Amino acid sequence: MDIKDIARPLDGAGVSAFLRSLPARPLLLGLGEARHFVAELGELRNELFRHLVEHEGYRSFAIESDCLRGLVVDDYVTTGAGTLDDAMERGFSHNFGTSPANRELVRWMRAYNERHDDKLRFFGFDGPMEYWAESPRQALTGLYDLLDGPLPRAVVSRETLDTLLGPDDRWSNEATARDPSQSIGRSEEAERLRLIADDLVALFDTQAPGLGAEDRERAALYARTAVGLLRFHYWLADASPERWTRLSALRDAMMAANLRAVAERGPALVFSHNLHLQRHKSLMAFGDEQLEWWSAGAIAATHLGDRYALLATAHGTIGDDAPPADTVEGVLSALPWDHSIVDARRLAEAGRELTPRVSHDFAYFPLDPAQLGRIDGIAFLKQVVKPD
């Protein structure tokens, strides 16, 4: 098989052809990253999203960033509230607000919305966490305030809620990543807050018909974030060997819940690491441990079926690190285009004997040849500049 028979240039026309090849129109189109902060991929992603908006009816963009901070960016792109500088500073986690490609994307989405009534939406779909987690204050009090009235006050008074939450830095303590004894996730206050969160979520379910569409969307986000954060903090306080496997799985479960909410709005482009979007189990070395968990993409795909599609990214030469010829990346490097889109399932069916790449770039996660049949397509960049 000539590799060119199952590939084409990665541009707007290539993505449209890829979409037509799928068994169903996806509600979520995942564009995975093999590593973060690759400038060439960010620029290409922006070009593809513009094409999807202008030619394929896409109206939402979701990124692996704090779902609550993402509200700042969404407010800016939909209403013009604040400034671009403020949206980039306050609206992203994981240092993604410093990315020039992300800044250009937000700027373009705002400019588009100024000219069109059918607004583009921006979503963060990660939880409010790094290796530690933020306070559940914003989510819990936000849900409480949206429900307002005698019923939430019967669950807990606002004063008691604030007292139980206490100072935010008790929760967002970076030391909890390594030392579970530093976490307050199993304290008496945290245990009581988990019960309160459950009661408030149940109350939201009973009161949802009385809320407007925007308030329902916001309350649902607050509800799943509050519950997810309190679960995460509970397991941050765990000292068992399963601690980080459990935390990794909980984080991706929160991501998947947010992605399902995005999917309800219609087709969206989702940008995140391959590890979070792939359908097979994710594996990652973490110190002396080997973590294994089901990704957000795998969880979302169990609910969406073929309405979920994945373009996993792979890179050829990264700086001066060239892939061996018998790896997926080595085979794809023979393609004549700088950026290519490849039918991953047909590549898997070709039955070529390929070995996993071992990259000198520790932040690069190579494609597993054994899992090509579970990927819809590969977005391949032949050469990239290694980020600093």
C-alpha cells in the first residue's frame, strides 16, 4: 500500500473530506495533542476551526483548561465583556493563556461574534485542578446563589456554607500533590460539604424547570464541578497505592461530563492532549508508578458512540529528534506534505509491522501502533520546533 493512498493535506478541505468519511456526523471532533505548547499545531488548529465554523456549522470550541475560568473567556467572546488581555490572564489554566495561538483564537471568535447573530461559544472542559485542586467555593456558592430562596437555605445557610469552606488556601495547597496528610479532603467540614453538595444538586434537579436556559446551563456546570472537586479532594487525602490512578480517573470523568454538556449544543472542536481524548486506556509513568485509566474521550465515546470522532496528532521530527523508519511517525514522514491527515484505521488494516517510537523529547507521547484501529484519523506534522 502506498501511504499517499490513505492520506491528504491537512487543511480545511482535508478535514471536510475526513468528516464525510465517518459513519455519522460527530457532535464532538477531538483534535489531540501529542505534547502541549507546539506553536505549529496551535496555528493549524485555528485554521481548521475557522473552516469548521464557516463550512461545517461548528459553533463551539472546547479546550483542556479550567471549566470555571473558561466562563471568563466565553463571556468575552459572546458579549465583549472585559478585555482580551483580561480574558487571557484570568480565563485559562495550565499557563495556556500565554499561548499566542490561543490569544489569536479568542480574538478571532470575538470578531466573528461581533458580525454574526449565531454566536460562537468557548468552553474549558478540565476541572479546576493541576496535580492539586482548587477550593469548591466558586462552584458551591454559585449553585447556591442560582437556586436562591427558602429551599437552599433549608439545606444550609449561606453563612454556614462559608464557614465550612473556610480559607481557599486550605484547599488549593500544592503540597497535597505529594503528601496526602496535607489535604483537608477527609476533614469533618469536607465530609459535610459533600452531603450539602449532594442535596443542592438534587434540589437543582427539582428546580431546573423554573430556571432560564442560561441559568440552567450555569447551574449544571456548578453542580457537576462542586461534586467532582469534593470527590477529588477526598482522594487527595488518600494514602493508598491507588491514589493517583484514582485521581487521574476522576479528573477525566469530570472532563467527560463537561464534554457531554458541550455536545448537547451541537458540533464542537475539542482540543486536548491525546491522553485525554483517545478511546483506549491511557498509560503514563508517574514517578515510580505506571498509571492506567480510562480517558475522557473513552468515557464520552461510550455515551456518544460514533457521534464522537478523534484526530490524534503525531509529529515527525521534533527539533533534532527524527523518528525511526519502522515507527508510525517514521512511516508518515514519507508523505510529501508538511501537514497531513491520515486514515488511521486503514493504516492499521495494512498490517505493517510497526514499533512504538521512543522519543528523546520526554514530553512527547508517541502513537501506539497497536491502537491505530481505535483512532479515526491522524493529524500529522512532519516537522515541529521543540518548545522551550
